[in-house]
Amino acid sequence: MTVSIVTDSVSDIPKDIAEKLGITVVPLNLHFGTTTYLDNIDLTADEFYERLPDANPLPTTSQPSAGAFADTYRSVLENTSEILSLHASSKLSGTYNSAVLGREELLQELENNGNNNPLHTIEVIDTQWVSMAQGLLVIAAAEAAQDGMNLNDLKSLVNDLSSRTHITAVVDTLEYLARGGRLGKAGAFLGSILSLKPILKIEDGEVQPAGRVRSTAKARQQLRENVINAAPVERLALAYSTTRDVANEMAAELQQHVVSGEVILYQIGPVVGTHAGPGLIATAWIDTKG
């Protein structure tokens, strides 16, 4: 029986891809004042970015509860006996911890009910990535699962791909990351960037500085060059929050540098958008195996 793949909405996987590959996505929570929305379910990305500029105070986010994961795993196990659950960096989100607790809660429940079937296996992995970098790993795992790869080999595949994954991003402002407490080592940029455009990356599960340039155009060109310098790449994704046309143009330009398949285009969802803000453009890729 095929291993089922579960992830969280920080992965920002497009809904059509998740449905095609049978990926179960557990939504995080978005809080606008006293109202809570399920990420990309109760509030779409476009609706969110329309509201964001006028939000006072800014929205906040929270991870799914352990119970939400237990419920998800319980439902998924109705059709399979093995789950690989891949989640956002534990240094940036509490989601991985909730998934671990949800797994323990469900397995304890099954044991208490006398249903301690050893075939009920749930593996939870901290990918150390977020957004489309996380999403590329989830998509690759789901494709391999559909091809019949077993759970142990899937774990090895994810670990291998994760070691060859990169993500860089340009944001209009560090304000949203700073307010959300997600700047990490990139906090050194604050107070020193003035009118410069910061280029960020994820490394060791945290947001870190990758450079700064004097204009948005130069920053976007740097993202292009990062991919071209790494080419040919195994997989490539581009993400945007509000500049869809720019992302489409970059995807078309960079398609020739991907070994196989189409460049995956993402719109950053409300939860990641809360911390990244409008105007974000990002590239994530997996190096070809040397």
C-alpha cells in the first residue's frame, strides 16, 4: 500500500498539485484581531494581501494543535498503514512539535483501544525548510510514494534532497519578519540596510542574510543568477506574494536551467505572507546529484 504524505500549509504547495499527488495539508492558523482563519482555506492569499496593508495590528500566526494532527493521522490511516509527515523548520515554527505530539497522542489512543498494530507507522520529519523549499521535498516524496517507494527509502530520499536544497528571497521590507520574530541571524540587517534591498536565505533552519543590493531590479537579478550559477538544477520553484507577473517572467527565463519538469510557481499563502509581506519574490531549487 502506498505511503501517505502529510505536510503543513507553510509548504505553500499549490492545491492542484496537492490533490494530484494525494498530499494531505494541515493548515496553520491566521489571526486577524479576534478572528481566526485556517491558512488558505478560510482566507485566500489574494484576499489576505488585500487586507494586509490596512491591518492594525498586524495579523499573527500559530501552529495547528496536536489534536489537529492526531485527527489528520487518524483519518489518513483509514486508507493506509504508513505516513510520512514532513514539516516546516522547528526553528521557525512550532508545527513540527505539534505533529510529534499528535503522533504520540494517536498511537497512545490506538494502544489503549487494543489496536497497537505494528503496521501503523507514522514518521515525522523536521525538514529544516519552509515555503517552497519545504514544498519541493514534499512533492518529490509524494511522487516517489506514488511510484511505490517504501517508507525507509522515502526518508532517505528526503534527507538526500534536503542536503541539496536552497532557497533565496527578496523582500520589500524586513518589517514583517522583524515583528513576527522570524529574522534570526538576518536581524543584523536591521539598522544597516537603509534603502538597500535585503536578500535572504534559509540555512540551518533559520533566516539568514545572503546579501543586499541597491534596487529591487538588482535583487531580482541576483535571484536569477543564483539559479543560473547552480544550473542545471534538478527541481526549481518560484514564489511570489503579490507580484505574479514578475514571477511568471522569471519562471519562463529560468525554465531552460531545469533538468526535467516545469518550474513550479507558488503564491505565498497567508501564514508565510504574514512574515514575508507583499512584494516577495523567492527561488528554491534542488541541486542535481553530483
